[in-house]
Amino acid sequence: MEKLKELIQQIHVSEGGHFMVNEETLFAEYGRKNDQQSSLAIKVLSIFGGILASLTFLGFLAIAGIYDSTTGLLVVGITFLILAIWLNRLYQKVLIDTFSICVYLIGISLIIFALADLKVNEDQIAQLCIFIALCCLFLSKSYMLSFISMLIVSICFLVLIISNDVYDFIHLYVWVYACLLVYFFLNEADLIKYKLYDPVRVGLLFSLLFGLIAIGKEGLMPINPDYIWVSSLVSIISILYLVGKIVALMEADSLKFKGWVYLLTTAALLPTFFAPSISGALLIMLLCFLVNYKTGFAVGIIALVYFVAQYYYDLNFTLLTKSIILFSSGIVLLLFYLFLTKKFNAHEKV
């Protein structure tokens, strides 16, 4: 808070009377954001608590015999969904938030069980779940409930891909979520005023990870290996675009410097052309670095380590080929690091 006050004071001094800001509202919003960040661990625990409580309650319903009545499942499921949204809009407490998550998951699970008993098509169930999740997303006032709704939407899209045996549509999934993630991160200044921005941004990040895992984990989804590079294109193009923005922020006017940056970036990304999960993780890391989103950056690092390990055990390439690719990538990245360090040191001396 003190740093924010100092920053506002510096802007006042530099801009004079032309700069006007509602400090009271700004400080209140800043405090609310800090409270959200500080309680992130509690919110994550509330999700796991809600899931475990939901599973326990679903087990109790099985013992009680409610699964024998399709009508009962539908009535209880719809009631629980309405109750979850009502509680969520009425109260903003962690305990109530956890309870509403529990009720929400139970409600949507019971509706799925009921529709399955009625022999409703998998596609129709997935489409209905997407509709319910989107409704909850816009009606909810809770960070975690909105986040869970985003995950439900992405999971349902993956279910639609698998149930229709159109596995190569996973590339379209990755393209859509990667483009949305880039848009949300690069337009943070315009979108951050909306309350849904934070949960939607995190939801998009994890939804993209779901798609990258489906591609990066061998045998998880039987996609055609000849077209696996399609998903890499969106990540590589986005990374090159972001590198251009970072170079512009550095105010580097030298064409030679820009040329070397693009050349080394392209050289570092070429080995990931047939490993879209790695280039996707790099995209997440670069986006989070650009907007100083530390949690997302940590997630990107973990994802990168996991995908590199998965790539190393990919049977579509020989061990020698993979070793050469990873070794050459490391050499290029080290050269890139030395090049940037040299330029930064020269800039500081000037």
C-alpha cells in the first residue's frame, strides 16, 4: 500500500494538476486484490475440501437409495444448483464459499447421473453442463466458483472431442484457448476492471494446460503424430509476437539487435515444433512474466519440466534424436542468455 501511495505521489509530481485519481476507490480495490491473493491457498484448499465433501455426500445418497429415482436425482440436483448460486451471491465468506462449491459439484453430478439414467446422449449431457457452467460463471460472485465453472466448460469440450472420436480437434481446442489466453493477458489494463477477469484468466490458463497434457502425454489421446505440429504454430507465433512487444518495451531501436533476438528466439523454438506442449508451456511462462503474474509463472515452470520429461520418453522419436534436440535447444538458450546479458550490460554502462 505504501509503494502505491509513493507511486501516485510521483505521478502527481511529474504530471502536475493534469493527473486526477480517485485514491479512496483505488486503495479499496488494491486492498481487495491483496486479500484475494493472500487467501489463494485457503481457496485452493476449499476446492479440495468441497470435492471431498461432495464425494462423501454422493456416497451417502447412494446408500440412501436416491440413485434409484431418476426424478429424485433431477429435483435434488437442480435444487442444489440453485442453492449454490443463491448462497454464493448472498454471502462472501470462505466457509460459505466452500459449502457453495460442495453444493454446486453435487448438484451438477446428480444432474449428470439423472440424464445418464434417462439414456441421454453424452454430447447432449456435455452441452448442458457447458450451459450450466456458463450460467453459473456469469451469475456467481465467487472467485473459486467462477474458476471451477471455467474448468467444467473446458472438460466438457474435451469430452465432446473424445466421445465423437475427433481426436485431432484437440489442435483447435489448443488454438482457441491459447488465443484467448494471449488476448486476456495482453489486454489486462482494459479487462481488469471486470470482476470475472481473475477467475477467467486462471481458468483459461489451466484449460490450455489440459489441452497440452492431452497432446504431451503419450497414449492419453490417439492423435495423428503427422499433424502434431499444428498446435505448436499458435504457441510459436504468439511467442514471437510477445518477443516483439518486449523488445519494443526495451526501446531497442537497433535493427541488428532486433534481428539477433528474432533469430535466436526462432532457433530456440524450432526444436519444439514437434513438441507443442513444451512451446505451450513456454508461452504461458512468457505471458506471466510479461504481466508479472507469479503464480502463473510458477505453474508454467512446473508444466515445462513435466512436458520436457514426457517428451524425452516419447517413443515417436529415437533417444539419440531427442537428446540432440534437447542439447541443441539448451545451447541456443545459453547463447540467447549471453547475448541479452551483454546487451544489458552495455546499456547500463551507457
